[in-house]
Amino acid sequence: MYSPNSMPPRLRCGPSPAYVGGAIRVAAFNSVATGLVVPALMVFRQRYKGVRMTFTEAEPEISMPAVANGDLDLAITHEYGRLPKPDLSGLRQVLLHRDQLLLAVPPHLQRAGQKTARLRDYAEATWLSALPSSGFQAATELLCRAEGFEPDIAFGSDQYELLLQMVAADFGVTLVPSLAATPRRGVDYLEVSQPTRLTHDIHITTRDADTSPAVEALTALLVQRGRLILAEGDQRNQFPSRVRCDEAGDVGVVVGGGDLHDVAPDDVQP
């Protein structure tokens, strides 16, 4: 639903190949690049042969300023609920997915029948987190500090798979998005009851003033690919109805500094 105060700029869903040309510069963070971005880029390359593409792996701390200053055209970015929002001046965003953060623990650190946990319950535990350059370690530290303790982060990796292997080997506990919470021996996943609203939000971020058909086309493909991945994944996670194409084929987005405008993927066309 759009903000009652203003209507945001519009994105077209899947413009005709005849109207798409030029170049597009794309970036994404590591954990979504393989499953989400590369397949969408393959379809885009096949459908829009006149567009030159470049791709860079980058965390939001790098990619968002690059989009804002014109060095990139589109970035897949992420942020964590309850933490300060990034500066969206001159930018617009489409929410691809809002994922819940879970606490991964070795079974011996879980009480019988326990389904939820407060972060402060694990103040004395050893923590695992991403490397400082990724931003996730900062997120872990800030969330734990908000609960009154400094986490003892002794192990770091930018790969959720490795972090979960280390949990299974009883090296400590870690926060992971629910989409990464694959069943495995030696790891239990607990919903975090305190603090509340711990989410991992994944966005398509572009410049507010950029109405390039190439950007519009890739945005539509990424939304479609994101919907497919989530439909094939864990059915616990419902893809939020946040990308809505109207009869004219337009998609609502968030504009610099504004509220997130609802959009629903159901009607997005390839």
C-alpha cells in the first residue's frame, strides 16, 4: 500500500527487449549471489542481448554508496532490524525478502523442549560471527550490547555453512537468517524472544532518479527469481506480499528516506 502522502516513482515490470539497451553495473553480497543474482543475470543476458553487464561482489557498506554516486546501477543489499537504517538519500528500494534471525546452538546448550531464547541467556557462551568487514559482526555486537552484554566472538567466517559446522562441533553459538538454517546434526535453532523483531531484510537498491529500462528489467527478474527460490525453500518462510504490479505493470518501491511501499511478486511478469 502506498504512503498516503505521496506516490513513489514507478518501475515497469519486464520492459520489451526492443526498448532495453546500454549497460548495467550490478553488485550483490556473497550469500545471495549464487542462488539469486547469477540465475537472474543469465536470463537477463539471454533476453536483453544489447545490454552490457558487469558484476561485482560487495557488501552494502560498499555497494550502497556506489549506487548513490553513480558507480553502480543496482545492488542487492541487506540490513538488520532494530539497527540504525542506512542513508537512503537519492535511493529507492524494493524489499525482496524479510527473514527472521534465529539463534543456532549446540544441543547441550538448549533446555529440553526449548523453542525460544533471549540473547542474554547466552551472554556467557562463546559466539561465532561473520568477519568484521561484512557488517554482520557489528550487527551481532550491537544486538548483544543492547541486551546488556559484550559477546565473546572467538570465531569468524563470512560463510553461514562454516559457522553452522562450527556450532555443530560445539565451538559456540551464532545468529543466522532462517533461510540459512538448514537442518543438521548437532545444531538446534531457537527463535529469539528478546530482543524482538530481529530480521534480515534483503533489498534491491537503485538510484531514485534512474529510470533506465535495463534497471527496471533486472529488478523484475530479481523479484521473480526471489519468489521462485522462496517457493522452493523452507515452507516456514512466507515470501512477503511486497511487490505489486498494477494493471499498467508498475511496481511500488521505497524512495530515499521514506517508508517501505508494499509490493507483491504474484503478478510480476518475466
